[in-house]
Amino acid sequence: MKNENLYNYILGIADNSLILGQRLGELTGHGPSLETDIACTNISLDLFGQVRSYYQYAAKIAGDNRTEDDIAMLRKEREYVNVLLVEQPNTDFAYTMTRQFLFDVYHLLYLQELQKSTDLTLSAIAAKSMKEVSYHQRFSSDWMKRLGDGTKESNQKMQNAIDDLWRYTDELFHQTEADIAMVKEGIGVDVTALKEKYHQIVTSILEESTLTIPESKYFQKGGKLGIHTEHMGYILTELQYMQRTYPNMEW
Amino acid sequence: MIAEKQHIDQILIPILEQVSDPEIPVLSIMDMGVVRSAVIENNYVKVQITPTYSGCPAMDVIGDDIKAALKEAGYSSEIELILAPAWTTDWITPRGRKALEDYGIAAPLDAEADKEALLGNKKLVKCTNCGSTNTRLVSQFGSTACKAQFQCNDCQEPFDYFKCLK
């Protein structure tokens, strides 16, 4: 492939939204209340919409016969390059919202920069997605505050979720080979430059929520290189079921 | 994926006005502002449409409906989905806003007021049933990606609010 770095770079953005969208989609009909159920699946729909734009573009870059569906449905686990954070299970609403919040803050900062990309397709997708993601962040931040600064029990549940999920956040700011190459060309976002701002925003909202970032400096990584947690295989089993069982099916 | 300039051939406007958003049937796609260009070349029409939200599932149906309407008028056509410039609620026409209100969906406020309303800071969204602004946010996400759920504190009517998108 001529533009392999660009192709891999696009997957690096899109896979996060695909897997998080799939996780949120699991809540269809299972949300804690009708409103939160609809909200989570709405967010999932936004993410899937964005993913389609990215994968369509990636398929074009690949220049062979592959389609957006092939990219979404027919890769093996090691070929997905999403961060570990987004594949973590829903567990309970505290985990679902904390995962969402920790990703949304990053996602919005990322898109704000991607908007300035010299690649016009990527900047168009970013500008479009930003409007949607700012709603996501508003929603998840609101729940952080409401539950963090809620009852003793809700506060404890939120703190447990942060204590568990925080270890996956550092990976958001690791650069892959494709990242480095694309930043050089003015196409990609330098994620290392987002880290400070990310910490500022997260800290300030957590403070308002009477929650704290854990002190441990131990972080998990690997997703960006295709080395996933044990959850990934299960996600893909469900995601890919139809295409694997009935190859090439369409509707 | 990127629109060069917006141009819609006059003769196509009445045809495109017949096509409505399948999720909000009172609203034509023209009043919705999703048609960015439509140009005839040798009886062949090239149409560019833009989604309200990235994941809007209505876009495929809208594309098919446009093709069908144009075919009936004697034109073959192709539809291109574009993302830039990104759709904004400012593109909903005054007639479209009125159609929304009549249908029971509160039309989008401006960006600043929208934020205040969705954060629950101020009561600004008007009930589509009784006109009171004594309303409350039920959920920032509603029956479709573009709407939030509200309820009137006076007449108790639950209704959708079309979120501002800038």
C-alpha cells in the first residue's frame, strides 16, 4: 500500500470509536433508565457514524477492493489498534460513565487539533464530529458530577471506577509509528501535546465531583499495537458474528 | 466529501421540496438545509447532501427518495454525501422552524441559550403545547440524535427539542 502510514493512522482514530460504540450499543434495552439507555445508544450511533466516514476514507486509501465493512468486520484481534480504555466492560453505570468521560475529554481535544489537519477529508470529519462529541462530553461530565457528588454510595462507586480505569488513560498519549509519520506531514495530531490539557480538564471536573485521580503511576498499554485485554475477543465475537457466520451477507 | 459551493438549480427546487425527512415527515429536506447543491447536466442531476449528524440513519433513505422524486420528474441522478462545511441548525429555514413547532418539536435556540437550557441553568425552551417556558430537561438525548427530551412543568406535555448544532 502506498499510503500505509495514513491508512494506519486513520484506523488509530476510528477503531477507538468503533469499539466504544459497540460497548455502548450493548446497553440497547439494558440502560439503567429509559433516558440513559437512549443517551448511550445515541452516543453509540454518533460514534458509528463517524467511524463510517473514517473507514470509507481508509478503504479509498487502501486502493484495493476492500470496503468500510471489511475494515470494520473482518480484521483479526491483533489488527485492531484501539486503546485499552474503550474495550473495558460496561460493568455498571459508574464504569460506563467514567470510561465515557475519560475518553470524551481526550476525544474532543483530539478532534479540535485534527480539525487543523492539512488532510481535508480528515479535517472535515473532525469538524463534523466535534459538534457531536461536545454533547457527549457534556453528558458524561454531568454524570460524573451528579454521581460523584451524590450519595456516599454513588461517590464510592464512581471512585472505584476511576481507580480501575485511570490506568488505561496514559496510553491515549502514546505515539505509534503512523502517528509520528503523520504529525511530520502536518496531517496527524501530536497526542503527546494533549496530555497536560487533558489532565487539567479531568482534574477540574473530578474536583467538582468530589473524586480524585489515583496516586498509582502504573499504567497499562498495548491496544495501539494490537495487544489487547482479554475482553477484546468477546467484543469481536459479537461484532463480527454475522459476517463470520454468513460471509458476505448484506441487507 | 467537501462541497465547493452551494448551488441548486431553480427548476429542481419544487421537486426537492417534495422530499421530506423520514424521521420528521413535516419537514422538507430543503427546509432542513441538508441539500447543499443540485445541478443538471444533460438531464443528469448531481445532488450533494450533508448529514445532520454523522450517524443519521435517515441519509440513505433521503438519498433514495431524492433519486425517486427526480426519476419521476424525468431525471437520472447521483447522490453524493458531503461532510464539509458541516451542517448547522442555522440552515433550517424559518418555514422549517415553524413546521417543527407545529409538529410538536421545539425549534433550536441560539448556541448560548441552547447551552444554558441543556445544562438546566435557565428555562428557555418553549413548550410546543401551551407555549410556557416553565419547562425542564428530561434528557440531553432524545428520540433521534438531533433532539433532546423536555417536559412542560405547567401542562405536563413531554416534547422533543431540536438541539442547536453550530
